[in-house]
Amino acid sequence: MKAEIIAVGTELLLGQIVNTNARYLSEELAALGVDVYFQTVVGDNFIRLQQAIHIAEDRADIIIFSGGIGPTQDDLTKDALAASLGLELHIDRQAMDNVEAFFKNRGSIMTENNGRQALVINGATPLPNETGLAVGNAITVNNTHYVVLPGPPKELMPMFYNQARPWILSHALTGELPLYSRMLKFAGIGESALETQLLDLIENQSDPTLAPYAKESEVTVRISTKAQNTAEADNKLSALQKQIESRLSNHLYADRDIPIEQVIIETMTAMKLTVSCAESCTGGLLMQSLTSIPGSATAFMGGIVCYSNDMKHKLLNVPADLLEGEHAPGAVSKETAEVLAEQIRMITDTDFGLSVTGVAGPAYSERKPVGLVYIAISERGGKTVTHQFNFKGNRETIRIRSAKSVLYQLWLRLKEIQNEV
Amino acid sequence: MKAEIIAVGTELLLGQIVNTNARYLSEELAALGVDVYFQTVVGDNFIRLQQAIHIAEDRADIIIFSGGIGPTQDDLTKDALAASLGLELHIDRQAMDNVEAFFKNRGSIMTENNGRQALVINGATPLPNETGLAVGNAITVNNTHYVVLPGPPKELMPMFYNQARPWILSHALTGELPLYSRMLKFAGIGESALETQLLDLIENQSDPTLAPYAKESEVTVRISTKAQNTAEADNKLSALQKQIESRLSNHLYADRDIPIEQVIIETMTAMKLTVSCAESCTGGLLMQSLTSIPGSATAFMGGIVCYSNDMKHKLLNVPADLLEGEHAPGAVSKETAEVLAEQIRMITDTDFGLSVTGVAGPAYSERKPVGLVYIAISERGGKTVTHQFNFKGNRETIRIRSAKSVLYQLWLRLKEIQNEV
């Protein structure tokens, strides 16, 4: 079953809004096992809207429209679809009652154009709008299924889920198996290195299927299968997950779509461990990631951004002769990273102390190259471990990669401790 | 001049990511006076990608592709376009050097598939990638202009703006009067309040045109005009800017597309002023914003994330009886915000001390509601000013708005000092 989503609205073509409806509908359709092959965005223009409908009819079994069903003369979706199907429109009584009640309740006068929101194509099922006025439409003509939804996400989402989805299940998807998916999340590895590790699985995939993709310094693999029920799906997905895990156990940090900092906070909370940070080049980014997680206060205590050398010395007791002088290692060094991590851990009396110091650029500093970054992890009763990186990219990328590297190394260490126990 | 944007990527069709690239490109093309008539999303599929190209060729003069130019076998955009144009691909030497240098710098081995990122269609102009590895392409065939860009927004945006945009101006938009734009940036005001202030200017616009739009806690107005030369454009744009400024002088912080933290860092550097921060609910976000600006080390010295009450007491000397006890104001209070700002300023010996403390949610704390936030600004030799906010939204929104509010208040104060001098 192939689908196409047609979003209607000049504001999308002007870049005034993002097409979040297409993302929502695509995700929901994927969950139903429907393949979305194309998404189209077209303006509030009768001719071009009809062109888009004709193209979609050639390549899709289900066409879902979002937008263009409001009260104004610009709202043309139902008119264009009706004309294209050779059908007339009529005012749906129940939808009209709804529109009239709305204005009556507000004590305001309904202008005539608002009647357009109650239009239904002859022969179509009206889809009630729980959170707005414009009624949706669903109709099957020549084996193609058409679903017309409103543009505002807060109207579209409930109408899709409560009205259109059951209609699609009973009219278009009779007899198909539902699709189950799982997201596997990886850290400390790039997309192409991960693909190389999984190449045979990717190339010989059938059921479950697997698809890797990369976001900001993160790699995700989605594994999916069609099954009779959750138990059968879980069996199939877990078998494949086990295969992937055996190859990438030091990188696979979650089997649901969460950031690594959430796993860290949850793990530390469960293990009753605490953490603090001393950040130089990342300037707060690392702590910002950790505190973005609700409930992070149980594990993350606080920390210091020591941007200047003076702050490193004054707030974190880094010896001045480590920072400055002809033969000093300098602020960007293994030695300084170590002291920062140890000091912040001791000052805050936490189980772990994390530190980052490096050259984020664009200017180099201490005659050291942009992208040179040292991180350190100090552990209560353990030794302090440091890592050196030479990151590429602009200031933002270097800062993000630096913070992600600390998180990855901390996750690895927590995993090690869990295995020791 | 009509354009179509083709975003390539199965992850878009699965609803895993939102097509923010289409929004960005549409907005930038609108600013160039190019009409985007269609946006299409197609998966990583050779046949369907070619179908999309053929349809676009029938209805657009400029076709802009985003995505599908990475290292994997799924990345097919250049292959499909080359085949559709009847052209071959070659490895661009300079792009390949860039890819090889990346792996060499990281000390890792380049897998063969990475060479795909250096592919250029014969006859096309390579568009260098400042923030990634995959090289872009731009080519004109039979009066249709094709521009191929990478998928990750942080690669696509600089490549479009610095490489593709000039190429489009000189290859596709020749003979038209060039369009000059200026971005006016506002803080401390919402989109609808700003629109109300400028309603007559928006409704009666002709030349220059003006278009407001809102991003994350920021409002921008783009004013544009077509002119013979920069001097003529500057005259027209400055006249309109002056009108806008006279109404919104306490909100208009820049006439180019920079964040308010950059204005703050630049102003403080010029005035030889320094700043430090004590953050509770924002957990490093405020310092992260300030340090995202290159050269911020001249004005920003450092600060403390005091997430737990213990840290507020130990690192920032907040009296325990202010934080805890039945009648204590608590961590989220005007009093604590004041002490935090004053203490961080004194500890770091800076001219300004900034603080934020609040309830970011989702759980309330100290029986105070989610969204209640106090900020304070302490000034050397001056009095400490606090503000209370009741923000709406989720954890992320509340944190962002909190940080932005501190920045806005600091900007206002710096402006005041400048005017006093």
C-alpha cells in the first residue's frame, strides 16, 4: 500500500512554517505499515493543486491532504479534489451546526465564508473536527483513497488519529499485518563505520528490515517487521537486535529513541552515583545536555565553567605553573584536564568529575590547533582517565563533539562498572 | 523564476525527521525573489528519485536538492541526477583531499565508500562543504538550473548561503535587478506584539517589502528591495529601518542576522566589561550561549552551575536559611536569585553577575509552579535588579526563554550605560 502526502499552503512554500504535519502523518502511516513514497507541498493555487493530485494518483493508493480547508477564498483543497474527481460539494448539516454553535457560543456573528468549513464532497465520509471548525473528508474513488485533513497540527493530529486512521484501517488496509519498529541508538561511532560493521545485515535484509541514519553526532538504526501481534514482533526484533549488539556492544546505548545523556542520568540514579563537570571550551554545553533531562538533579550536582585561566586557577585550583610559562603544558593539555576533573569532583564531593578543555576556534590558542581537545573523567577511589581528540569542523561542531565524547566515555565506564557488579 | 525543492531521504518519508531544510531553502529563495511552487520529498530510491526529477523539470527553472549525497549506497542523489541528465560523475580532487584529510586528522582509516562524497557531475561547479565532507554540485542544462546540497542542516545552510546562493545569483538570476535584504533582529517581544506595532507598515508595504517571522524565542523582520547598487539599496532600507527603530528601539538589537549574545559579547568587549553567571534551572544553557560566540573569552570569564541546593550553599554562599525551612523563600525566589548574581560577580571579580533560578519542569519543585523563573543582574558599584517570569511551555522552552530573558535584560542595561556615556 503506497501513500502520498500533499500539504497545501503558500506559507509552507514561503518558508514561514515547517511542514511538521508531513512528519507526523508519515510516522503514523509507517506505523500502519503504509509506505509513504512521496510528500508534496503545493501552494493555495487551484491549477497547481490539481496538477499535484493527478501526479499523486499515478503513484499512490492513498493520498492524504493537509491544509487548505479553512474559511477563506484561498482554501481550495476540497474544491480542487472535487473537481478532479468530477464530484460536487455539499454543506454537511452536522459540521455546519458545529460551526454555527461556535460563533453563537462566542457571541459573535458568523460571516458567510465560514460555511465553507462544513463542505463535504458528495459520497465522502465527513471526518469530525474535535478541536476546530473545518470538517475533514474521506472517500474512495477508482480504488484510490483520499483523506482531507485540516492544516493546524492541533486539529490535524486528533482528526487523523481518531477519525482518519480507523477509516484507513477499515477501508484501505483490510487484511494487512501491522508494522512494529524499534530504534537502536549508537554513540562513539560514525554512520559509515557503523554501516561497515553491519554491511552484510543491511545488504541481505528481508524481515525484519533495518535502516541506519545519522543525526547530530549520533547514529540510529531502525529495525522494523510486520507481525500478527506484539509478542511475535518482539521475538523477531530482539533476535536481530542481539546480532547487532554482539558486534557493537560498546556503542549501542539504547533500544528506544532517547539521547545518551538520558541513559547516563537514569543509570547513575539507579546506581546512586553523582557527577559534576568542569568545562572550558564547551562553556556549559556538557552540563546543559545533562540538565536537559527531567529528573537530572538526582545525579547531576553542578559544576564550573572555567573559561579564563584565572578561573581555572581560582575556582579549580589548577596550579599557575601548569597554565602559564614557556614550558608549561598550558590550559589545553592532558595535565590540566586531569586537574580540572579531579578538582571539580573533590570540590563538589561527587562520584565522578568530568572535564573538557580544548581549542574550539575559530582562532587557535596557546599555539595549539583548532580542534585539539582533552577530556578527563575522575572517579572516586579510582584513577583519572584522559583522552585526546583532534576534531574537525567549526566552533559549534567541535564543541558538540567534545561534549558528546565525554558523555560517551562516561557511559562506557558506567557500563563497565555495571558488568563488574 | 520558478523553483522546486526536492528533499531526498527515506528518514523523511518515515517521519523520523522534519524537513526543516525545505523551510530554510524556501525562505532564502523567497528573499532572492524566486517563487517556490512545489516542495517534494522522495526516498533513497533511484527510480522514484528520477521520476521526481522529471516532474520537477516540467514545472521549475531551478531545482534544489537536499540530502542523499553522503557516503553510503543509499545516497543516490548525484547518481540519479547525472543519469537523468545523461552525464557521468567524477571524483573531484579537492573534495577528495578534504575527505582524506578528515580521516587522517582523526587518525582513522577511510573506508572506500567515503570517496562517494567527493563525486561531482561532469561539467558541474563543485560547491565546497565548510562543515562536512560531501561536496555540493551546481549545473545548468537546457536552461534548467540544478543545485545539489547535503542533508544535514548544519552543512546545507552554510553551503547554500556561501556557495549556492552566489551561484544562483550569477547563473540563474542574471539580468534581474539584484535583491538586497537586511535582517532586523528583535528580543524581548513576541511575534504578534511586534506585528501589531508594525501593522500599518506591513499592510501598506510596497518597496522595500517587509516580512516578520518568528524563530525559537526570537523575532526577525526581513526588509528587502531590488536596486541598481548597494548605495541605492542602503538608502531605501535605512529609511524603513529608521521608521521601525523609532517604534521598537528597546527591542531591535541588530540589523544583521546575529544572536543577541553576539551583540552582548561585542559590546562588552568594546566597553572593556566582564561578566559571569550562576545558573540553576538553565543548567549551563546561558553560559553555553555566551561561549558559542567566537572571542567570548574577552568578556565572559566563567561561572557556576549550582543545580543542587548544596552547591548553591557551598559554591555560591547562599545562606542555608534562605534555601530551606518552612518560611524560607527557597531556591526559586527573588532573594536567592539576588544572592546568586551578587556572589558569582564577587567570586569571579567581574563587572556583571547574572543568575537564573526557576522551575523548568516537568515536575514542580518547592510547591512552586512549573515556569516560575527568577533572574538577577548584579553590577559592580550598582544595585542588583531582579525579574520574575511565569513562562509557559515544556522544559526545553522554559529553559530557553529563561536564558534569553537574562540576555535581553543585560542587553537593555548595556544600552542604557552606552547612552549615559
